[in-house]
Amino acid sequence: MKVVSTVNELQYLLKELNLSPVGFVPTMGALHEGHMSLVVNGIQRCPIVVVSIFVNPTQFNDKNDLRNYPSTPEADLGLLQKIMREKDIVFIPTVQEIYPEEDKRKFLFENLDNVMEALHRPGHFNGVAQVVTRLFDIVKPDIAVFGMKDFQQLAIVKALVKQTGNKVKIITSPIIRENDGLAMSSRNRLLEPEIRKHVPVIYKTISAAAEMINDNDISKIKSFVSDRINKEPGLKLEYFEIVDDIELIPLRKKSEMKRDRHYVGCIAVTAGNIRLIDNIEIGLV
Ligand code: PAF
């Protein structure tokens, strides 16, 4: 694989290689098996894949979170080296390279940007939209792979692609979990060992919530989730919502469920001082 840091180098290589479709996997580094599954997905579909590693400052509403975001460049390249082919490219730009000027663009996503993560991380999705459009302009991918763990981000990226008329096809990869069920995340490595013991309860709880849907009201399921999470030492529920996969409208009653939509239970929990998110498909049988 080749490693480049400038837009010029990247675009020169892509032009020289002249392969299509071009696959793209945007990441913020601190890579784990979840990211690897996205890259493998891209490799299976495309003769050339670009992986970007860029911790995007504009999507961090909390400056401490940005400061503490894990950075493991050598380990990242080691992992990518194992699966990427000779022609594939790792793009590791500087902030100046991505934002030669301050990005002042404001994106509107209606309801998608009014629920869940958006309420708890104001401005976050505007920053994601800024960097994703910028990276798409630079890489010009035919296919881009995103993980299901960031479910709301995925809905936002799909809406963004529609809004901007970009022809890129968005592919999703399922959540990859640790053996104890914890969804893989770059932030997991920041968990204190004492707290780490308790976090598997997050996936256990949403799995149980998914089982409850046939015989219980939404409010009962939400109380169950909140009680279960908040009684676990070190954990605090931020939100649990059951939303549809297109507009992300939180369900209040089961009767609002539409046959032509998929529903997903989305959770955010603070574990010590680390925020974790996860989700699970919820369907009536
Ligand atoms: O999901 C992430 O890691 C980031 O939000 C993304 C899509 C790479 C944009 O910075």
C-alpha cells in the first residue's frame, strides 16, 4: 500500500492508476477490527481503495474529547498493511490540507439533526458533513463504506449525498463486537479497567429491549433500559430511542410503526467519562 499526506499526491496516484470503481473508507484512526471490516468490504468491491486517517476537529463539540481522542498511527499502518493491496492508498492529511481555509458551511438535515446524538453533541454532524464532503471532493470515490455503529451518522451521510447530488454509493458494514458484546470503538481503549468490566451490559440491555418489543409498550421498554443501565456501577444513560431508519423519528407508541420501515434501538451511555454508543435492529414478529 502507499501512504500519502497531500491532496496532490493522492490525486496524482489515483490518476496514474486509473482504476475504478474507487472505494473509500474514511476513518479517524485508532483503528480496530471494526474498521478492518470496512476496509475488507471496500477491497471486495473495488480494485482500488483509499483509507483516510484524519481526526476532524470540526466535528468535536467538546475540545477535551478532541484532545484525548486516541492516536495510534504506527499500529494503524501495521493493521492496514496486513490487508491492503499494493495499489491501495492510505491518506493521512494535516488539518491545513483538509481545511486550507476555515470551513463555515452550514448543513441542514431537518429531523435527522434534531434527535439523539445531535441533541447531545451540538454541531457534531455539521462537522461530519464538512469533512465528508471535503473528503469526497478530494477522493472522488464511486463507493464509500460506513459502519452501522454510527447509525445516525450513516443516515446523515446518506441525506448529504442526496442533497449534494453526489453519485457515490454508500455501503454499510455491520457492527463488530468484542467477545463480551461490546461494540468495537476507538474510544473503548480509553475506558478505565474497573468501568470496562461493566460496559457489556449495554449490548445485553439493548438485546433484551429488542426481545421486549412484541409484548410491551415503548415507554415500558425505555424504562427498562434506563433502570438497567443506571443501576450498573459507573454507567449513566444519555438516551435510548427506537427510531425508523430514514427520518429517525423516535417512536412514542408501537402503533406508529410503519410496515415499510426498519426500526433501530439507539443508545448512548457515559461509562466513567467516556461516551459509548450502540444500536440494535428492532422488529415486530
Ligand atoms: O465515523 C468516523 O470515524 C468519522 O465521523 C468520519 C466519518 C471518519 C468523519 O470524520
